[in-house]
Amino acid sequence: MQQNENEQAQDYSSGWSPYPRSSTPASGAGWGVAQVVLTAVLVAVAFSAGWFGNTYANRANVASGDARLVLQAWNDIDQYYVVTNSIDHKKMAYAAIKSMVDSLGDTGHSRFETPEQLKAEEDQLRNAPTVGIGVYLSGGGKDPIRIDAIIPNSPASKSALKPGDWIVGVDGQDVTGKTIDQVRPLITGTAGTAVKLTIVRPSQSKTATFDVTIVRGTFTAQTVVSYIIPDLNIADIQILQFASDADSQLEQKLRDAQAHHVRGIILDLRDDPGGYLDQAVAVASEFVPARRRSAPARSCKSSCWPTARRSGSAPRSGCCRTANLSITSATCPTNR
């Protein structure tokens, strides 16, 4: 038994193996070349995967031209500003975005809103209770901040303010040259607190000022108001904004007008700041025959042509409208 084991060990040492061998002897040089090629391929694959993966993961950071300046400024501030604990990245981002939007010069239709400002606007369009004084504003920047309308039953409606007044100061602070977004937080506040507005009434004087103090309160903005013009028996129906209930409130006002057997109806859209596009279409549907096209809604990302959805409840004659509202003020509901 010992002899067989010794013989088998000698066979292994001399090159014998119990496993079959290739009939072609291996070349040491060929195997070395194969190793080099295989290593090169693996390195190339790993490099490509890393490069493409990094590009995909950081595709939002890839910038060219002037856009690169923004990223460079952000990185320089982030890396080299000495007082690092004073860096507020959210504040930096909001300020950068707002500056880009403001550079368009389109104060009427393009603006940046923080989540808080957007929520306040959506609450207003949903007719949720609001805390403030109850005014609609326009202008700002190079133009005076103007009170376009006063919300009925709001704190402002009980004050000396009138539509057309300019707001030039808030609590002693000069707001000339400021935007509405900068002034709005100064006017709004906690219910029960007072705010002092410095007012110019241009219909009387463009330089004389007077102060109006208003106590902030909670109110719900009306969407549609109406009254019958004395002696003419004509209903003036004013839509203050295209809020979520604009069409339903309009239908009620139309029924009330018909119950009073009015001779005609004025659809009053003066100083309407806009609102939801679907409500604007629904309101038009009360007066426009079904399936008739209206103006294209160019404010939406996609090209959409709103059409009257039904024959409305408004009478087919005896109607007119007065407006200074552009459809580009409307908001596409799909963006909400």
C-alpha cells in the first residue's frame, strides 16, 4: 500500500494528472497577452460605467454658458464663505429663482412664489377663510402698488380705503419701488393686530399722503356679487375672481336676476385678477353656445383651446360684458 502511494506521488511530480490534458501545450506568452487584454477590457468597462453613471446621477448639475456662472457662484459661496453657519441654502435658491423670473420684466403674468405664498393663493381660490385686510393689489417695482378692489365684508371694506389708492408705506416703512411679494408680508399678519398704511389718492393728489389704520381680521372673499341698477332694471353681476366656485355662484346670481325679471345683464369682469382656467371656461359656457371655441389659452404649457361645454342659463339677449381681464391671467387646473 505504501509502495502504490509513492508511485502515485512520483507520477504527479513528473507531470502526470488523473484529469485529461489538452493535446496542445499552453504557451506562456499567449496566456500573458490574454491576461493583459482581459484586464484592459475590464478597466474600460469599469471606467465607462463610472463615467456614464456619474453623468446620469449629476445630469442636473451639467451646465453650460451663463448657467455655469450660477453654479460657480453657488459653489464658491458654499466652499469659501467664512461664516458657514450663516449660509441658508433655501434662501439662496429662492433668491436666485426669483431674480431669474424678475429679470423677464413680466410682472403681470410671471412671478416666483414660495410654498407659503402658493398655499395662501390656493386658499383664496378655494374660498378658504383668510387673515388680512382684504384688498386686491397690482403694480409694484417701477409702478405704484395700487389697490384694485376691496373685498366686501373684509376689514378694508370698513376703512377709508378706495379702489385706485396707492400704498406708499406700511407701518412707517417706505415701500416705494418694492414688489407686491415684498409688501404683502408687511400687510398681512395675525388677526386682531393693527397695520398702518400710508396712502396716496391720485384722483385728488399724486403727492399728498394720509394714513389709514386697519385691524387685521378673518374673512372669506366673495367670488360673485350682484346688484340691480335702479330705474334701469338691469343686473350688474361682477365676478371678483375665477375661484373654484365662480360658476356655481354665477348660476345662482343669474337665477336671482331672472326671478326679478331684469331687462338685461352686465357681466362685470373689471379688475378680476384671474384664477382657475376651468372656471373661466365654465363662466363663458353660461353665455356662449355649446362647442364654440374661445381664445386659445396661451398661458398653459400645452396648446389648449377651451370650448363652451354646454348651453348656459344666461338669456340669449340683453347681455353685455365689461372687462379689463386677459385670459393669460387664468391658471391651468392641471398645474395645481
